[in-house]
Amino acid sequence: MQNLNIKDLLAKYKTGTISADEMILLETWYLQWDPEKQELADAELLAIKDEVWQSVAPRKQVTFKRAWPRIAAAAALLLFVSVSAYYLLHKTAPVKPTAIAQIQKPDFKPGGNKAILTLADGKQIWLKDATNGKLAEQGAVVINKTAEGKVIYDALAGNTIAAASAFNTMSTPRGGQYQLTLADGTKVWLNAASSITFPVVFSKNERKVRVNGEAYFEVAHDAGKPFIVATGNQEITVLGTHFNVKAYDDDAGISTTLLAGSIRIKNLTSGKADLLTPGQQAKIYRDKNDINIKTVNTDDVISWKNGYFLFDNQEIKSIMKIMSRWYDVDIEYKNTNKQDRFGGTFSRSSNMSEILNNLERIGNIHFKMEAKKVIVLD
């Protein structure tokens, strides 16, 4: 600063005409001025140094507050320029999405239309990736896939006897489901981790399939040709009806629920047989002789087919077994003796975390999700 400028500021200061900006300059001069390093260090400036300090010091706090917006603006501009320059000089590749995903909380997406179709010659077709339209042709049968996630067997005029000796299998993985229409028009819905083995076309005398896991049937009526479903140590015989069969290997028994028509249940271990009426469920325990029949809510039983989970006073282990199949995830229990029961209706299209959060809200239960595993804590 030149002495002339400081002298002008001092004069304004003494007469009380100094502005706020000029006052900041005067204070800055006082704090930074070193008379030994100045070319102009006259006696007048030295003489009034103490006088300025005495007048300015009590006002330093107030003046600092007034100056702060301008100082902050300048500092912000300097910071922006510095950061921009650093970025341009040290620019690196952006963080990959996979790196971000690694720090996110694990979650599990719902299953979908996934299945493998194994043909009579052993060829396997992964239906999720197969294009819509004609998949294969076996004898007088054309196998088509639709855009809605269905496989349809269309039996054409021809050598159906030869085709009847050829068997196909449709199987769903954990996290999969699929719909199948057999050559006679019978519709089958396969739940997750299930399979059905069936002839390409049915013989003249009977229609017989084998099921493992869970499936819902709408059997095409044919009075002269009974429809038979074999599952473990049980056999179901129908003429035309709607029913659900649940026969997972890790379940205690086989449950068959009738929605319409009538079916005959036979226990292959004991040879005992019984008839079901709509709304009834038969349960046959493995290696047991009895057939246990009770009335149930059929909406609960086929909720999976209609796109939701319906739990009615079920133990947590029963619920998590169902969730494990649909979300393709393993379950671990920290408290193996927990007997609490839960209920509720949940969409099968929800992520698993949403359902677990709801279960935590309605009951004394907590979960921890890890990669490919859910831990039931208490």
C-alpha cells in the first residue's frame, strides 16, 4: 500500500467518513504493515500507530463479521478453482458400478419364468433363453413356447402311438416357475424347484405323469381315459378336475388339495384309498399307512400360482423354506428352537428384504442378509 492511500484512510477515519470497505483496508494495513520494510515510513504514521490500534481493536469482531461474506466468496472461488485444477491434472477413471454394488446391503430378487425342458433324446432346452415359437418336433407333436412363459404340446394327426412311448421332463430351479399345456389340453403350473415327467402324447388307455415338488393341475376331461399323477408313495386318479399337489422331498408328507371335481387318493405303502371333495386336503406322510383328510382354505394353498404368499399362523421355518425356494437363497438359523408363528399376505414379485422387514414388524424376529444366505437371528 502506498502511504498516500493510508493517509487518506486515516483522515477519513479521524473525520468519521470512512466506509466499511475502507475500514477493512485500514485494519488490514495495521495488522500487516511493518515500518522497517516500507520505503515510506514517516514519523506521522509511526506516531499514530498506537492511536489507530486503540480505535480499531474494539471494532475488530464486528468488522470481521461484515467482511465475512466477501472473504467467504473469495475463499469459495479459490477452492473451486483449486479443486477443478486438481481434477484436470489428476483425472482418473470413474468408479465402476460393481465397486459401488459391493458396499450395498445384500438383497434377493424374486424368481420368474425359468425352467429346463428335457426331450426324449436327452437334449435340454433352457426355456428362459429360448426364442418364442417352435422349440422342437417329436413325432406328430410340435412343442411351442409362447411370450407369456408357457410351453404348449400340440398333437397333430400322425403316429401318436410311437410318440406315446417318448417322455419329456420339465423342471424348474429354485427361483423358477413355468406353465405347461400337455398334448391332451391339460394345463400344469410348476412351482419353484419342481419337475414333471410326462409322455409326449398319451396312450389310448390312460394319461399318467410323475411330479416332484409342487404343481397345480387343470385336467382336461376325458371320461374314458383317467388322468393319474404319481408322487412319492401316493397316486392321484382323476377324470377332469382342478387340484394342487405338493410333494417336495424335504417335506414331511405329500399334500393334495382339491378345488373342483373329485379325485381318488391312494397310499401306495398301505394300499388304502379315499375320495376327496372340493375344499378338502389329503396328507400322506412318507412310509405311513394312513390318509389324513381335512378341510382347508384353497385360496391359501394356490396363492403361489396366483402370484403371492399367504401365510396363516405358520412357523418361521415353514415360511423360510418357501422363501428359500422362490428367492434361491439358503437359510441359516441361530435359534433352532424358535416356535413363533406368523401370518400375512405378500407379493411374490417383491424383493426378499421387503417381506423380511414386514415379518420383523409383525413379530419377534430378526434377519440378516448375506451373499446367497439369510440368517434368522431370533
